[in-house]
Amino acid sequence: MNRRIVKLAAVTFVAGALALSGCGSRADNGSTSSSGATKIAKIGVIAPLSGDLSALGLGIKNSVDLAIKQANDSNAIPGWKLEISAMDDQATPDVGKNAATSLSSDDQVVGVVGTLNSSVAQSVTPVLQPVHIVQISPANTNPTLTQGQDAANPARPYDNYFRTCTTDAVQGPTAAAYLLSIGIKNVATIHDKKSYGQGLVEAFTKAFVAGGGKIAIAQTINPDDKDFSAVVTNVKAANPAAVYYGGEYPQAGPLSKQMKAAGLNVPLMGGDGIFDPSYIDLAGSASNGDLATSVGAPVDTLASAKAFVSAYTAAGYKDPMGAYGAQSYDAANAIINALKTSLAKATDAKSARADTVTAMSSVSFDGATGKIAFDKYGDTVTKVITVYKVTAGKWATEKTLS
Amino acid sequence: MSRFTSALTIPAEKLEKFQTAAHIGGIVAAALGIVSVLLPWSYAHEALDDVTYSAAPSPLQYNYIGLAVIAVVLFAAPLVLRKPGKARDWVAWNTGARFAGYGLLATGFVGVAAIGIESGGLINVDPGGWLALVAGVVGAVSGLVLFRSPEPSMGRIKTNTIVQIIAIAGGLAAVLFAAAFALGLSGAGAFLFYLTFAAFLALTLVRTGVFGWFAKCAADNKKILVLAAFFVAFVFPFTQNGSDANMSIATQVLIFSATALGLNIVVGLVGLLDLGYIAFLGAGAFTSAVLSGSLYSHIHWHPPFIVTVLISGCVSSFLGLIIGTPTLRVSGDYLAIVTLAFGEIFRITMNNLDGSDGPNITNGSNGINNVPELSFLGFNFGDAHQIFGIQVGRFANYFWLMLLVLAVIMVVFVNLNRSRIGRGWVAIREDELAAEAMGVNTFGLKILAFAGGAFLAGLAGAVKAHYDVSVTPDQYVFLESAFLLAAVVLGGMGTVMGVLIGATILKLLPEKLRFFSDYRLMLFGLLLVFMMRFRPEGIIADERRQLEFHAEDEELAEDVQEELIAYHDHFNPDAVTTEDLR
Amino acid sequence: MDLFWQQLINGLSLGALYALIAVGYTVVYGIVQLINFAHGEIFMTGAFGAFATWVVMGSPSSMSWQVAVFGMLPVMILGGIIVSVTMALLMERLAYRPLRDAPRLAPLISAIGISVFLQEFVRLFFGDIPGMPDSKRAIPFPNIEGISGRSVSFGNVNVQISALFTLGALVVCTAFLWFYVNRTKTGRAMVATSQDPDTARLMGINVDRVIMAAFAVGAALAAIAGVAQGMRVGNIDFRMGFLAGLKAFTAAVLGGIGNINGAVVGGLVLGVVESMATTFIPGQFGSPAWKDVWAFVLLILVLVFRPQGLLGAKVVDRA
């Protein structure tokens, strides 16, 4: 028996020694910093670049790319070259988390623009926070991301998270006020159970009821559904004057179409998730009269916005800027502005990360959607919402409120 | 009619005179290969792992040299060993040489193709690369011309136990080195090159008979092998220098393997096709997340982790009982669809338990986030630690935990397999009616398999929740069940080694071959179709299973019969057989 | 009470869709005992085929309803049928025929592989065909004048014309199937093969041809269902086959696997149950978010209490 134990120990020791000595672990992970005076800093993008919401995601990516190109061309940060590192999150929290892990282990990444979906942000921000990579979202509207779970006692959960769009806490009540102002007092609500849709509908319902309106019926759908006949029948039976939908256009478009086909000829109103030309494609002619709110002033009013639109068109991107193009452009520029401070005294991108987060709270400039600055929670100080209406097959500005 | 044949369909008599030429041709080919390494293979630096230098082979090229050297030995040996004897007859030199030739060709081809693709044009392939390709062609042709060797029987070589143990240690160390090396490769081309090299090296060794000898060494020293294997796996995180990316993949591979082993009981041993197995993993993960004390969880009970693990296992097991009981009475095809339907029910239910469509337990589609890190006796799993002076990251901690869980699952699996229960399961798989007629409690055993497999998945899920930090219903879709099933089938149903290999391949390849990521699922579908068409028994085939799929193969049937007799004699040396009664 | 009738009509039209797909499952299972997992994808390729035909015709969008319903729609359906039947026959020839004698696990796993492959193939490459839109997201289905978006009202009950189309298609197809199975040579050969393939072979029936015919018939019906689905929900998507296929198989089992009439009845019953459940089950579990769950619960109940289905299964006893 003793011999066996000795043999066992010998074997394991030998194996271990061979193993430890035999493997040369590859410590260098391709940091091919090219010899030369320019150092590289990357701005990451995490958005759905494929799948249903890719129309919005690609617009975000292209807008960030435009901002980076302009910064490089004007040598905004001397001695540094900016690059984009776009990763696809497929609108899924898991994939987003992997994308964030991948970006956080890239030493040249110094900031991230993303995400589109609030549900994905909940998995992404916890990964970026420990490594102090600043994250600015152009589209997350869920208030808990900046103000914590308890609305009565707001507390900032992540110090590296900011956003250039306003939250549901503003968007929902604006929609409620608008509907009440045009005389609609009886509304049915539908949401897709994801954080964005549910949050938006809750904010809307609270404000609508407080303003004297009535919720005829509240329904939910599964985001994978294609056939909404069950919901439509239930809603029709409740006879609302309008339907408020919390969710994105891949479901909202067909929902609107099926609603009108079943004889429920009332306008469908949604948030910025449905404000995209693809909504009109999917809903067809049934979409005429449908409404949406979107954060920020309409792009054809501000001078800085018009400059952005013309630069975007001139750059020749294959995909349109989508609902969040302007906000993404502003987010990227906010990072660039913060980098002006933090990279000035840094030798490499990784050491500048924490400084960028600190510098972000003092960033202030005029962007494509208005004044860009952040309050103590990371929310934007500009709280402008515009209501749009589908007229003759296109989204047209209806009213701007701030 | 000569008793020799070659891999070509030209009759043996015509090839007789080319044999010596073929041997020499093979040696020349291998020599050319070694020479080619001394020349640059590529003009561009990005290809492979920078093969642009003369007389300074890159790590990948060192591997290639290794293959070439083995080829030289295999081609040369029959020329040197003229006398009949153990050395000449027990090793399948020619077959091995042939596969070494294929290996040279394949790696040469992949190398040139990778250089061409990664550097943007075959123009960037320098003479060294082309020479390697030529060497490969010559080697393959020479190998084809050679006569086939008889089946190797290196397992009959008697070796000293010490030598055997050293062989095991050496083999495992080589595997560890290869794994660390492969994980460290950063380009897809380099990874593919290495994969091709490793695959053909393995094939060559198998066909030469060396693996037969390894298998005998392993069989004689089973306990040492298993312990050494676990030790090597335990040591793996120390080789990563704190780099988290590979440990993350390695931990995911372990979680996947553990779940696949659980499925192996249901599909591999009993033959029940379960398409909703991911639901059990999900149930374990959700239970663990809900009980973890996360801020997003609505159940404010936070038991110690061991208790949570057991509760997760029991919840999954209970679910297994619920679906098993009605459906295991009906035929196998229905079971597949019902389990699939149940997987969907589970996912939809988790999605709906969000307060508006059901009690708010799982937060609906957002799932439970911010699951806190495990903390055992002060050892926080989320932090990096310094052990023996080497930095190990967060993922390494979970790697070790998962290794422990995997060990538990393997022990359970192997013990069940060898017991009466295991034999009963195999009997049910082979022919349920006959088993029932023989007095096997088919229904009871099927339920046991179902619930047992579910329990193991629950265990794996409990750890997965903490590793992933957030648990969402979207992670537990049917496609994951399909991947699990593919791992079991691809690797070899009913075998532990096979399932581990299958799981590793299926989890590792998509991570490393990123350029395929768009086509990943499509290739997966094709893989399933091709697997079932050409090798349904999997990579590591259980021979009896193989017989089920290749019912007309006479040789295989004889092999299996011999093995069964030997197996029976080994376990029942005192049994009275018909031989004794004569 | 109006709500009841409304949901009944909804349920019947949804059920007709399931029935059309279920027939494909049941016919194939009856002969080769194979759950053709990829049948949902055949349904999907039929829909895409019809859409492609529309694009090839020049994407016509404004015409009178007579031209749309009697001219464009049949051409689109024909295009869809051609695509889906081709897919089904290819599948049978390349993947299922070699595995005909293998243990049951092999063709089932192969079917799963084909299903995943087809989904991804359409997702990745349909958009590359010249003139076709990107298929990674839902593609709006063309407007068929006279059917899409129009409905008829009977009092408070609203019946969509697309629902009438689906029900009508089911009636026509069932009649055609009855005629085919009872009056044509191939059809009766199919019945014979499903009862006893060896004797059928002895009687001179070319079993391979019969199996191909079974796949083709199922595929054709699935294509019609694909067009109906496109009109009903207004868009087509590469994922549309998965859930529809699963529910259609439930319908086939519900009615009695192998039994064509069973598939029709099973589909209709399943559709009605699904629609009624979302209105008449009170409380939180009556929300439409649970409707898919009820379909599967029904499957499990059927298997527990009446495994041979409502109308009795017609499968070869391979004991």
C-alpha cells in the first residue's frame, strides 16, 4: 500500500512539474502598438448590430463612427488616434455581457457608447464598472439604471453610467399629458414585458390616471409573438380611444396592422422604441395616425442637429441614423470631450479610464440634441421630448415639449 | 490473390514493386517538410503566428516539425525492421505512415490556405509554404501506395508499471500543454492549423496502435489516471498568468460538460430522447439565483450555498418527476416532443413570473441580476487571489468549484453505470419489451434516470447562476438543449470521455473560430446531419452502441462479443459457463 | 357572448393554420414513423417562396382586388409550393432516406440539424438573392387587395377576410386530400404503405415514390399555410416555423397521429382552446402571454388520458 501512495505522489508531482514547465503561457495579447507618436484609444459600441433591432443599432454605431472620424480629422486630442470597437449584443443580456467582458479586457478601450436596450444595460454596466470604463447610453430609458431601485429614495447604483436620453419617468408622463390634451381619456395599454416597455407603461399609467384618464384594459404580449389576435380581441372588447404600447417596432408594427385589420381603428401610441421608419414598413398603411414620443428635439430644428444630419448623409453610411443617431453622436462627443482632459496627462488608454469617468461629470457642450451635461445621477440635464405622428407614410413632428 | 492491400484500389500485384519507393518517398516528403520550415512561409506577418522568418520556426512550425519527424520514423521503420517480431508486426507502421502523410498534406493545405486568407492573397505565400504543401502531397501519395498493415496490437506489449505511469503523466502533461497552447492562440488561422495538426497527430497515433498501448496503460492504472487527470485540470488555472479570457471559456466548458453528462444518463444510457433538458439547468439556476440574496430577488431567504445547491437539485428533480410521470409511459417519439414542449413551457413561465402575468418571482424577462459572488469561509469567489505566488482571477475560482461538481457528477455516473441500475438502463435501451419481460422495472428505472439526470443538471445550474451573475429566461432556449444533445451524440453516447470531448469541442470551437460566428449555427445544423449520416455513434464510440448503428458489420459484432465475454469473465471469474458443463 | 363568438372565429382560423401544417406531420409519421422536425421550416420556406415570387413578379402593389385575389395570389401560392416541395424532397432524399433503417434517434437528430440549418440558411442568405430584402429581421408581407386588412362584421363579431381565406383553404385542401387518398393510385398506395410497408412492396408499390409523395403533399399544404400566415400577421420571419411546427405537431397528436382527419380536427380544437384560454381563464394566468403554455399543457393532458388522440391513431404497429 505504501508503494502505491509513493507512486501516486510521484506521478502527480511529475505531471505537475511537466505541465508547469512545459507550457509557455502567451502573456502578450497582441498589443501591437505601432511605433510612432500617435497612441490609440478606442471607443467601444455595444448595440444590436444584427437581428430585429439592427436598424436602430447600426444607426448608433454609424453615428459614433462619424463622431470619431470628425475628432480624428480635427485632431481633437493631440498625440492620440481614436478608433471604434463595435460589438454586437443582439439585444440579449447574455451576449451583451460577453461583449462587455471582451471590451473590458481590451486595454485600449477607454469608453463605451451603449446599450440600446435597458435590459441589456443591466448586464453590461456591472461588467464595465469594476474596470472604470465610462458608459454612455443613447437609448436606455429605464430610470433604475441611474436612480436605483427605489424611486422615492434615488441612489446612484453605478458611477460610470451616464445617458444622453431622458428616462421613462419623463417620457411616459409626456405621452399621458399629450393624449389627455387631445381629448383621449380612455386608453388600453400593452407592453412586451421587457424592462423598457414595462417601465414606460408604468410611468404612463401613473401619470394618465393622475391626470383624470382611465385605463380600459392592460395587456401583455410575449416579444416572440407574431400573432396578436388574442390581445387585439381583448382590447377591442374594452373599447378604448387609443392604445399605448410599451416596446419596440418589430412587435408594434404588426400589432398596429393587426389591430386595424380587426376593426380596432384607433391610434397606437408608443415611445422611442417604435420611432423608426421600419415601424411604418411593418405596419403598412395602417400606421397612418399612429403616434410616438422621442427624446430630444426634432433633428430639423437645432442648428447643431442639422449639421449632424448633413454630415451623416455626406459620409454615405448604408443604414439610416435611426431614432438614436443624434443621441449616439452626442454620447460619443461627450466621451471625446472627457478624453480631452483625461488623455492629456495619460501615457496609455487603460490608465485614463478612471479619469475619464471623473471628467464626465463636468462635460458640457452643445450637441445635436441640445445641451449635453449630466446631473449627479448621470442623467442628462436636457429633458426635451417630441411627439411625432405618422402622416402620409412618414414620421412628422407634431409637438415639442420640454 | 495477395493478402496485402493498399488504400488505393489498384490491385496489390501492381504495387508490389513500388513499396520501397513509397517508403523512401515518405521519408523524403517529411525531410522536405522540415526543410520548408527553415524557409519563410509567408510574406505577411499577420498570417498564422508570424511565419515570416528563415531558420527560426514559430511555435506552430515546431509542432509541424514534430509531425514530420514522426512521419520519418513511421516510413523508415519497416525498411529497418526486416525480421518478423513484435516490433514489426505489432505496430501498424504503414497505416500510421499513411495517416502521417495525410497529416502533412492537411496541415500544409490549411497552413497555405490560412496564410492566403489572413494576409489577403496567395501571393503572400512564400516558397516555404509551397514546399510544405508539396511535401504533404508527396507524403500522402506515398502513404496511399503503401500496403496496409494488419491491425496493431500494441496493447499486448508488457510494460513495467513505472513506465506506464510515466507514460500516463507524459500523456496528460502533453494534453495540458496542448490545451494551454491552443487557448493561447489568437488567430483563427493559427487555431485551425493547430487543430488540424492535433487531429491528425491523434489519428496517426491511434492507427499506429500507440493509443492501444496507452489504453492498456490507462486500464491497468485507472485510479492513478483519473487522479492525475483531475490534478492536471486543477493545475490548469495556474498556467494562465491571471488571464481571465481563457479561464472564462474553460469554466463555461466545464459547466456545459457537467450538464451534458447529466443528459448522458438520460439519452446515452437509457436511450430516452430529452429535448428540453435545458429547462432543468435553468430551474437549478433560477432557484439558486432566487435564494442567493440578490437585490433583485423577491424571496428574502438566503441559505448557505450547500443548502442552495441541494435545493436547486431537488427542484429540478421534482420538475423531472412531473414531466416524466405522464410521458414515460408513451413511446419514445412522443417523449421528444413533450420534453421540447416542456422546455418551452419553462422558458415562457420564467418570462411571465414578473408580477403582471404571474406572481413576481423571477422578474420576468429581465431575470435576476447581480447575483452576489459566492463566499466560503472568507474565500470570496469574486476576487482575484494570490496562490503560491501566482495570480488567479475570478473565473479560476469558479473553475475549481465547477471541477468539484464535475467530479461529483462523474463519480455518480460511473457508479450508477456499473450497478444493477445501470445494467437495467442499458437493457431498457436495447429492447424495452424484453427487459420488462425479464422483470426489470422499466417505468421505475426510467423515472429514476429522468429525475436523476435532472438533479445533476440542477447542481450545475446552481453554480452557473453565480458564475453568470445574471440569470435570464433567454439563456435557456431550445437551441441550448440542441447543443447539449449534440455534445452527447457527437462525443459518443454513454461514454464519459466522449461526452467531455463533445462538450469541449462544441463550446470551444465557436469561441476560437470567431470568423465563423455568423455561420456558427448553420454549420452546427450541418454537423448534426453529417454526424448522423456517417458516424452516428460519435467520436469515442461505445462499441455496443456502434453495433446498433452498423448492424451489418460482422467484424464489429465479433469484437463486441469478445469484449463482452472478457468483461463477463473479469467480473465473474467463478461463474459457471456452458464450457464448464460440457 | 359576442366575445365568445369572436374568439371562436379567431380560434377556428388559427386552428385552420395549424391543421394545414399538422397534415404534413401526420402523413409523414404515418408512413415512416419519423417526426419531421424540420416541417416547421418547410412552412417557413413556403412563405418565403411566395414572397420571392411576388418580388420576381415586380413587387406589384396597386391593382384591383379581382386581379390580386384571382391572379397574383394563386401565382404566389404556386411559387411557395414549388419552393417548399423542392426543400422537402431534397431533405427526404439527402437526409432521411439513408437513415431509414437506423435506430429512431438518428433521423430525429438529423431532423433537428436540418431545422437549425434551414433557419440559419434563410436568415443569412435570403437577403443576398438579388432583389430580396434583408432577412435577418421580419419582412413585411405584400398587401393582397381584397384580403389583407379587410374584414366583415356580423353584428359585433368581426371576421377578417384573411381568416376566411385560411378556413376556405383548409376546406379545399381537405377535400383534395380526401379525393387524393381515396381515389388516386398514389394516394391509396400511401394508405397501403402506412398500414404495412412490406406487403405494399410485395404488391408492387414503389415505396420510395410513395414516401416522396407524402413529403410533397405535406409540403404543399404547409406552403399554403405559410401564405395564410403571412396575410394574417402581415410579415414573415425566418423564425416563424419553430413555434408553429411545435403546435402543429401537438395538433397532430391531439387528433391521432397518422390520421389525416385527426390532424384537421386536432388543429381546429387546438386553435379554439388557445384563443378561448386567453379570454376566459380568469386572473393573471389568463393573460395572452400564457397562450402558448395552454397548447402544450393540452398536449401533455392528451398523452396522459388518451394517447391515441381524439380520432384514434393510424400507425403501423412495429412490435
